Amino acid sequence: MREPRDGSVPRPLVEFFAVVSAAEVVSESEDLEATVVHSYASERPLLEPASIAPFAFPRGLRATSTSKPEESSFETVLTGVNGTKLYAAFLAIPREVQVEVQDDDEEEFEVDGNGVFSPPTTTTTGQGGSRSRRGRSLPLPLTAPRKTTTVWTEVALCVVSAYPLMTQHRAFLAQLVRASRSDDLLSRRPSLESVVASYCRETPVPGRGVSRVLVTLADVATWSSRPAPNEFPFCDVANLDALFRSSSDGKKPLSVETIVAVWSMLLAEESVALVSESLAKTGRVVLAFMALLFPLEWRGALVPCCPRRYLKDLLEAPVPFLVGGLEPDYLEGLAAAPEKRP
């Protein structure tokens, strides 16, 4: 993972911080539009904060009442047209939303041609025979009976930087969530903005191979440093663990044969797509392969966690790419419909 070359204008530690979620949730939905609801940017960020929204939820943003989503984190890389790379760390947490739905237990109303709400006609049978009865009509405006229910969606916190200091950024996001547990994150912008501003504006960037920086977030202290230009590029320990060690759920890592095969394909500038159920593991494996290319540097398209909406176009690109984030059922869909294969 390479950083801005020496001689270029030094970048601040953080390009911008963003909170991404659905702007409005009115009902259960499988496809909500993610948008940046809050952001804090440096003076001239290399990327507009609004551009990060599709990457915050690569597999889609949904609202459901059946299950509460689990907290999750992952990292990805954004590559500009000139080869400049930005490193993004995400932390997604559950968000509870109250929405109004139609109350099926209440009496339904009908609307006649004159725009009048009327209860439906009922028929009763007695000794005098059958007769119809209609309730009292009410003019508009009158809303149909509704009730409030709870649905769950997600809100993602994001730090985008020109430097691959993922451990430090993950610690900051975790402490920020910890500080906001007493209330809804989106409603505490005034109290949390000072914490975000302090981290984005006052945290120094460590020198390459000459210094370390101690970053204290609440009661958690994190050392950050950068390797010298002629040293092995920075690679998070978690990235190497994802590549060579079994995960906590017992799943085995990639075999040595697979690692060598992928490494050889990258050296030959061939296209590689990685499939995994875990976005976090996929992103870390991709970043580990980038470090293993040292002293060479990957110049093709690099998207460790590709959003679902961009996947087909990217896989059809005529340039070398390294893409992660493909779901297992994506390959099953291609096997069932070969004509859709990129």
C-alpha cells in the first residue's frame, strides 16, 4: 500500500469523516438509498464526501423489522484516475427507526367520487329481514388509521485518509460509537462534532521511518507510524492474519497454492476477483496482497469491497483489476445464467 510520493504536498491525516445512512425510512425496504447525512472535511479534500455513500454499504442498505443487524467493520481503497489511492475505514452499527404503517385491525375507510371518506357498507340480518347501513361520512382531509412500528436499518461511520493507518482509524470509530451509546448517534451531532474535529484537524501524521505518534482516544491509546520509503510497505497485522490464519469462526485461510497463484496473476497484471461472505476479511486480504507485491506497485483498478451496483461494469472493464466483495450466490447466479457472465 503506497502513500503520496515524497515531494508532493503533504496531506492531512484525515480527508474527511462522514456518517452515511438512509435520509428517510418510511417502511420496510430491501433497497434504501444511502446518503451522507453528516460530514466533516479538510480544507480541500481529494474526494467529495458525498461520493463515499455507495461504498458504505456494498451489499445494499435495507430496513427490516425481523432482525437487528450486527455491528460490522471493513476497509476499502478508492483509486483516482491519476492513480492516487484513498483508504477508507467503515464501522456500521444498528439504527432503530419508528415508522408508520397501516393498522390492519382498524376499520377501513372508502373514498367516494366527491373525495369523502366513508366507512364501508355493512349488512345486518334480523327478524325484519336484511338491511344495509353506512356510517357517517367525513370530508377530506382525513388520514386512514395508522400505527407505529419499529424497523432496523444501519448507519455507517467512515474515515477517509491518504494514509493506510487502518488500526488507528478503526480505534477512533469504535471510541466514537462508545461515546454515543447513551443516545441516538444522528441526534448528538453538536456534542460529538468537537471529538471528530479534534481527531481530523489536530492529529499529526507520523514521519516516514523517523517518528511515531501516540493517539489517545478516551481511555484507549494507539501508536501509529509509517515505514521508510525503502522498507516493506505498511500492512496491518489484521490483514496478514486474514491471509494466513484461520478466522475466529473456524474458517480456514487461503491455501499456500492459492496465495501463490493469486500473487503470480497480480505480477502478470491479470484480473482477479475474490469471493467471500465477509466484507471485513475480503478487504484485508486484498490489502495484504498489495503489500506482498513490494517493491512493485499495483497500477490497475483496486476495489477491495466493490458495491453491488458497480460490480457488473467493473468485471467487464478491459483493464487489470483486483476486486473483492463478491457474494457466493453471485457465482451461482452466473452458473445458472451463462449469458450474464462478464
